[in-house]
Amino acid sequence: MATNHASAAPTLPEGAAPQAMGVIVKLKDGRVTTADGRGMARPSSLNPEGSQRRRLQVAQVAQRQRVSYLVQKDTAFGAQVLHRGEPVALTDAEAEAARLRQDPDVEWAVPNEIMKPATTTTGQTAPSVDYTYSGRFWMRSRVAAGAGVADFPAAWTFLAGRTLNPVVTAVLDSGVTEATTHPDFVGRLFTGHDFVTDPAVGNDSSGRDADVSDPGDWETGCPGDLSKCSSWHGTSITSMLAAPGSSTTTGSLNSSQQMGPGIFASIDGQPVVLPIRVGGTGGASSSDIIDAMYWAAGLSVANAPPPPNPGARVISLSYGSLGNCQGGSNTVDALYRNAIATLRSLGVVVVASAGNGDGSGTLGYSSPSKPASCQGVIASTGLRANASKAAYANLVNGSRASQCYFGVAVASGDSGQSMSMLGNSGTTSPGTTNLQGGIEGTSFAAPQVAGVAALMLAVNPALSSVDVAYRIMQSASAFPTSGSPTNLCSASSLGNCRCTSGTCGAGVLDAAAALNAALSSPLFAEGVCPAPDVTTSSSGGSSGGGGGGASDAGMLALLASIAAWMLGAAWWARLRRNQAIRATAQIIKTGKR
């Protein structure tokens, strides 16, 4: 979730009227059901004949309930997406979903809510290449840059000479320009996939395919209105992680490279990032994001190639929308909660940006956007270099007692101290991939946290997703208690303010301390939020929303039972072995943080 300060401050996508790409509808199929009347079919059971039958049945349901559509597609979770070929107001999609839920053949129906990268792109700058990377303060030491940075040089020093077991880190974003040709990407990326279903959103006239390159997410009005021009969001995110170790802590660069050391600089000579394209013009649909999350983790998805093996152990997601992820069974929140719980049961760490507030660039919101606010996600908010809250950044709680996400903060730029990383010279279609400045936003907090999580797993692959999250929180540095600004962050003070653990997370991400914590014992149990902690309703698929995400529990139980079947045998065996190690060799603590 990025924001750029260059001239005007246009309305942030998060603050705009919410939209949906139609509805997601699940039919009753008589095969997989739950106690509360909802069900989820495993992707492998969706044979072509059955899929065609369901498509015809959905068409009949839509006709009966007066829901018009032009596009219909399968999802990984056994449902169908229906939409008119363009986004509609979320309220309209909610009304259509409500009508569909009245049909006796429908198990459940929810709006296919659109998530935004929260980018107020008013034009990036292209500075001359800085071979000392002094302009990239986020990758510098705390002595040089300030208390708000993660201090990656100290982490690289910690990793020097250690045997590492690298894991796959998936970046779900807008794609990568020059993914196979730019010197900072060559040999650093796994073979990903484009999960953007709709060509109008993908801006590539092809729908889902193997091409993860970013064709640009510009909208009508560019270049006159720079906020409508292509953001090259995924390229920037990926460059933070993938730039190779031939340019390390000294800041010296190979003459052909531009980025400087990426977070994974210590893991040189091999791929480190799995790029998956989920967003384009207008944002990303929830159904595409959730399909991509399953696929990234190594689970089969309809109409997609075989998933990566091994799958990702860390997912970085910088898209989101307003809301606290606590909506009931009539919202897409339940699908996010189930997907995240499934991935966490497989040892996958999910990191998401906390969001960028109201769009003025000077005021965050009092809680994170979703899916950052979903149970089990590490919600990453943004700081200035001095560890005060970035003006635009949403608040996150450092205690899990409220909504059970993990909150942490790290420098992600602000007015007067924007970040530099790879972008692209093109305003619409891609030009030259080069070093860009003028970038800031919680979008760029998430990959820093995800990078630390992946390095922790490289040091200790036996860590569970909960272990990683708790250790990141527990090893975080305390926020400064004095200095500028003097006003404490609160629900009534949401601009640049002094952080506390109740407003900016457990503390400032400390890369080296987290890596050291990855080697320590004991391992931690879930504590106050046992998984799953969702409520079950007997009211069936058309029950109202609210509070606990009614009807998730049965879906979670089903997903857990088929996880081993869906996983590649080798990875599943490794996870089971790691679980045995934890069970027999570690002392498990519950709830203590």
C-alpha cells in the first residue's frame, strides 16, 4: 500500500467508494457440507464435466434471482464468480449476493470485493544512481538512518558464515517489469503466474497466464493526471527483497545493478522470490487474491498450472480494503479468514500492509485495513526514520487480544523522507526499469517484515507461522518515549505522532534481533487466539453478518483434513517432521508474550 508525495494529494483508493467485481456464489452440491450448511469443495474434485454442470446450474440460479452477468469463472474453493465485466459498487454486489442467497440451490454468496494497493501515484522521480545507497535509508543501519529502520546491515552481519536453508517468499502484487532481464532480477525469481482473471483489469488482453510482467496499471487521465499513471508497484516491492548479494553491506554496486543490496542479499546465487500477479488497473479482486494465496502455498487451483513445490513459506501482500475482517458469512471476510487459517496450518506466514488512511497523506485510520486485520496475519504499519508514525499510516495494536492479528511497525517513508527502489520510467506501458524515488507507504513495510520472516525460516526451518510471528513481535525494539513529535498516537491523533504498543504494534521491526530469536527456545503456542477461533452458526448460508464470521469453523476443519492430500508429499513430510521436532524437543508455552 504505497503513497507518493510529489504534488497534489488525490483521493486514496482505500478512501474511495468500495467496489466489487461481481459476486462469488457456492452451490449446494451434496458432497461436501458443514454443520452450519456451508461447504467448500476441494479443487481436485472439480472435474470438467462437473464444472460445466455447475456453470449451467449457476446460470439458472442467476436467471431466477435476476442477477445479470457477462463473465463466469471457477474458484479454488469450489465456487463461481459472476460479474458484468467491470467493477460495480460494493452495495450493488451485496444486494445481488443477498438475492442469490434466497435460492434453494445456493449454499452461500458473497461480494467479490476489490482490494487496492492504496497508491496515490503522483509521479515517481528518477534520481541519478546513488552508489552509496544513502537515499535508500530503509536499508541502512540505525546509527546512520534512525530508530525506525529494521537495521538490515546488522542482520546481514548476523547471517555471515551461517548455513541457511532458504524458503520461498511469494510477492502477490502487480507483476514485475523486466523480470527476466534486469540485472537485479536475473536468477532471483522463481517461475510465478498471473492470476488476474479479467483482461480489462490485467491490461494485457489475456487473462490468467504464465506471464508475470507488469504491463502497467494506468487509468484514463494519464499522463495529465499523474495519479492515474502506472505505479509499477510490484516491481518496487520485489526489488526490496530480490536484489542480489553482489552488492552487500558496503553499499558498493556492480556497475550494471541499481538497487543496492536487497533484504535477501545474504542468500546469493539462487532464486528467492516467487512473483505472482494479482492486481492491475483498478486493483485486485478478492477471488483472484485468494486463489493466488492457495497456489503460492503449494495447493492446487482450478485452471492454473501445478503449484510450486515446495510452496511459499512466506506471503507478502500489499493490497487491502477498508474493514476489520470480522464480517460474517455474507462477506468476503470469511473466505479470507479461512484461506489464511489454512495457510497457517501449513506453516505459511502471511504478512500484509496495514493501509494508508484517508488519502490526504496526512492522516491514517485508527485500525488496519483487511486482510491485514484478519486473524493470524502480521499487520505491518509505517514509521518515519525516527520511529514516529508516518502520517498516512493506519494504527495497529501490539496486543493480540482484540482481533488476533500480529502488529509491528517499520520505516516506510513519509513526506520529506521518501524511499527509493526500482520502478519504471513508463507512465502507461513499461519503459526502462530503473531506480525510482518519491515512494512511501505501508506497502513497503510489508516486504520488510516478510523478508525478516523468510530469513528466520532460513535460519530455523522448524519454526511454525505462529513461532515466526511471536518472535518478530517479541524481538521488536521499543518505541522512543521522548523526542519529536510530542503528541501520542490515538484515535483522535492519527497523523504523525509518537507511537505506543497500543497504536503502532509491538515495536519497531528489528531484523537482527528477530534472527537471533529464531534460534532460541522455547517455541511458542498460539496463546489467546487458538486456531480456529471463529464461531459456528446454525442459521445456514444466508445468515447475517457480524462479529465472528459465522460458519467458518466447518470450512476450516474440512480444509485442515484435506491439506495433506493437496500438498506435495515431500513438503508435507518435512512439515510433519518439523512438528515432531517441536513436540518432542521443545517446551511449549501458551499465551505468554
